[in-house]
Amino acid sequence: MQNFVFKNPTEIIFGRGSIKNISSRVPADATVLFLYGGGSIKKNGVYQQVFSALGGRTIVEFGGIEANPHYETCLEALKLVKEKKVDFILAVGGGSVVDAGKFIGAAARFGGSDPWEILTSCGSVVKSALPLGVVLTLPATGSESNGNSVVSRDATKEKLFFGSEYSFPVFSVLDPEVTFSLPSRQVRNGIVDAYVHVMEQYMTFPAAAPLQDRFAESILQTLIDVGPVTLAKLDDYDSRASFMWSATLALNNLISCGVPQDWSTHMIGHELTAFYGLAHAETLAIVMPEVWKFKLAFKKAKLEQYGHRIWKVKSATGAITKTETFFQSLGMPTHLKDYKIDADEAAEKVRARFAERGVHLGEHGDIGPNEAAAILRMCA
């Protein structure tokens, strides 16, 4: 097990009726940017609950954050932040709204001339950020409890991420009941997203970290158990609460402590979203099984451990098959052809982009442009 530092300053406020608690967490004299997405919060009562909890604070509204937040839209919000002298951001929505809030908060304190540098530097230029609070309405990304953010630039069809210790939310409200109105497709995506987050930190090679492995496996097993239930019964509180908490724990720095990580599935998947507009989880379900097959010799030991402990199968290939079958049982497609995307075309687009950036991915740094292209051809 490697040396590590565990840092997570986010306060989690979990359970029914918990939105009211933001009134004691947001400074009374703050000018608050109330950031949200397409407006569904106005239909399910969350908008009204947040306004009530904020009381007499000065509120600056900004809606319209996309499912994959656009850099261009974030710049519009940033202009408003500067004009209105906003000093606190409250992101109300799913991971995309939270990610947008993180980028806007970092950009508001950025001393450079081009905020895009925050993303091209992977966050190394971030030295400060506006404080951010979260009211989560879609369990999936874990963004409510980490310092990571992913932003898409529509003009150039790029999707980049950054991470910073300054971008952790100061608090996050998780009320499972406010997620009951989500359509089943978004619930499905959230389950797959959380599952793959765990796998990026688990499916590498044995690292003498048995407790970390068991942490990861417990989240996987919980998602397997409660995922189909919460998808079938969209208003079942217990299953939704367990799913919501699993998604948070899947990417809050806990299970990654002291172990190698992969993240090649995510980086390749980001390009599929950038080029073809697929939802993030949809790309993950396509790419991850093929990454495992492509790197079978290197991941064999962990695949066999995972297969034995989670699926009660002996072989690495059997573990991969079980995973694909699980995704499909949720109604999640697992091939590019399911979205009418030509695998050869996608492979060449991603190969060229990765070559331009000098990308090398995976726990061994051995997935370069050509390897990524080969994986995508296997995704046909």
C-alpha cells in the first residue's frame, strides 16, 4: 500500500428535509449565485425550498447549465459573478451543475487572462476559489464530495477536467426524496457512473491494500443490490438513499487512498462525449469492458478477485461478461453500434486528439493514442 494523504473538507448533510439546513451554512451577508440546470427544480419543489432556506440573502440566479457544462455558458455566469460581486456559489442540481460551480468559483479568483488555462493545466494554476455549497438532485458523479470538475468547450469539441483542493464544496445537501422525480434513464446512468468510478480505483493490480479493496467491493455490491430496485421503484426511499450514498463514497478520495488508479475509461469516454454527445455514463459502459479485455494480462489478478468476490465466477473473462450483463440489465447499451457510431471513425478521431496532446493513460501509463484507438475499435 502506497503512502497517501486523505483530504476531504466537505460536510455532508444527508436525509429527508435536509435542504433547510443550508440556512445555517451560507453566510448571512453573502451575495449568492444560485446556479442550476434546465429548470426541473422549479417543478419538483426544490427551487422553492432553496429560496426559503436562503431567506433574505442577496440572490443572483443563473440557470441553463447543460448536462455536460459548456465552457461558454460558464463564462456567462462568471461575468454575472463579477458584476454582482458574488461571494458564495450554491449549485443546485446534478454533477454537471456542481462541476460548473467549481469552474466558475475557480475562474472568479483566477489571476490569468484565459480561464481555459484552469482546464488545460488540470487545475495546477488554481490557488483560490469562491466557496461552494451544493444541493444534489442527481446521484452519479460524486462531485458533491470531491475537488474535481469536467467542462466541455462546445466551439472546439473538447472535454477537459481539473482538480483542486480549493474546489471541494464546503457542504453538500443530499436528500434522496428530491431525486424521486428523475427519469429512469438518469437513474440508470447514475448507477453505471458510480460503478465505473469505483472500478477506476480498484481494477488495476494487487497493491497490498486489502481494506481498500473491501471498501470498493462493498460499494460495488451495494450498487448491484439496490441499483435495480431503485430503478424499478423510483420513489423507494431506502434503495434511493443507499444508491445516493454509494455514489458519493465512490469518488470522495476514500477508496483511492494508497492504491494505483486507472482512469483510462474516463479519458477515452470524455472524447466520445465531446465528439458524439453521448451521456458520460453511456461512454463508460461502452469503453470499460474493452479496456479490461485489452489489458487482460495486466488486470487478470484483480479481475479474478473481483469475479470471485462479487459475481462468484472464477475467470477474468467471466467477470467481464458479468459486468456487461449487469449494465445491460439496467437498460444500458454497451457498444458503439447501439448509438450508430462507427468504431473506426471514433478510433481515428480519438487517436489524433490524444497524439496531439501526448496522452498516456492507465495505471502503467501504457495506453497511448494507438492503444486507445485499438480499444475503441473493440467497442464496435
